[in-house]
Amino acid sequence: MNHWSPPQSPIRIEYPDDFWQQFQLDPARIETFGRLYGRGENNTVRLANKGSGEEAPIGIYFLRNRGEIFLTESNINQFESCGASVALVVAGAKAGFFVRNSDGSLQSVRSYEEFQIPRLRQKRSKAALAAAIVLVAAVPLVALPYFHASTNTGLSVNERGDLLTISWKAGSTGELKISEGGLQTVITVVPDQSSLKYIRRGNGDIKVVLTLKSSAPSWAGLKAGGLF
């Protein structure tokens, strides 16, 4: 059993030796989001592998192919929405946990302790990515205004410099896909969530696809010079 317990953290985190084998990095995505499972007891959180059958959701994780260990604004929103006790960020072969301090605050700029991990397996998704690109390319231009003006989800994208605000109607679970260049971010949407912030990585086009259980997928996006 391994542990993470820097002096600044009010919570000790324990995890099994084979903990990292359950994760897969997707080279087609900027970030992958998912649940952490385990149980809490006093000031200790014991994480377990997904599918153990005896554990409950206790936290969230964010996997990135590269970059630094920190929580973005959208990560923090997801942390709050899920009621998580702990967040894990993996960037390449580095990782770090994030927990609430005794006063309820969250240190999001950096983890109290970063550590090296075995490099995660790469998900083979080239065929799926190629199919998605073909599907997007096949949408006729005359249909784009319909998707952008969807009244079912209320999806909209507002731009302020490099900061984008993506909004939709709350009330249903679903999935939000943000495509920028050849990279894709997939975020799980919860019923009481209606917006999130996204920081533009470059100057290219951005496409946003929202799929909620209560309605058909809707589409919106930004070209380098403004809305589609």
C-alpha cells in the first residue's frame, strides 16, 4: 500500500500498488475525466481500483498527456459539483492529489506534493477519432445554424479573450466535447451544472458538442475570427 501525506495536507491518501493500471491516456484528448473510488475513515482516504465491487465514488481524476499539475477553473467546478473529497491530476509521468484544507479552502494552483508514477497506457483511438472527424466534416454547412440555435439544450459559447464561457440548460446528465485543432476535451455534465470555463490553447477553430440524456446532441463553435 502506498500513501500520500505531505505535512500541509489534513488528509492522508492511501492507494494500492496496482492503482495506476486502471487508467488510460487518450492521445486524442487534452484531458480525460473520471471517478475515483474508495472510502474515508477519520483523516484517511483509502482509494481502490474501479470495479472492486466494495467501494463507492469518493473523488475525481483528470488525466493529461503533458503539462503541469494543477486544477483548472472547470476542474474546480467539477470537484464542487461531484461533492468529491479528493482530486487526482496526472500529467504525463507526474501526479498530485488535491484536498480541502481544514478551513474548507482548496489549494488548486499546485499539489502539496507531486510525485512520479509509471507512465500510463495509451488508448488506441485513432480509428474512432478518424470516424469523428469524418462525421463532423460530413455535416452540411446549411445545418450549422440549426445546431447552434438549439432550443432543447440552450447551448451557447461566449468569448472574452482566450477565456470561453460555455452555457446550457441545467437539469440533465450528459457529456460535453470540446475540440480544438486535433485535441479533444471530454467533460461529464451533472444535472445541477449549467456552465463552465474553457481557456483557449491556440488561435484555431473550436467546436463544442453537448449530448444530454434529455435531448438530441447540439453543436456550437468559434472560428478564429468569431462564432460559426
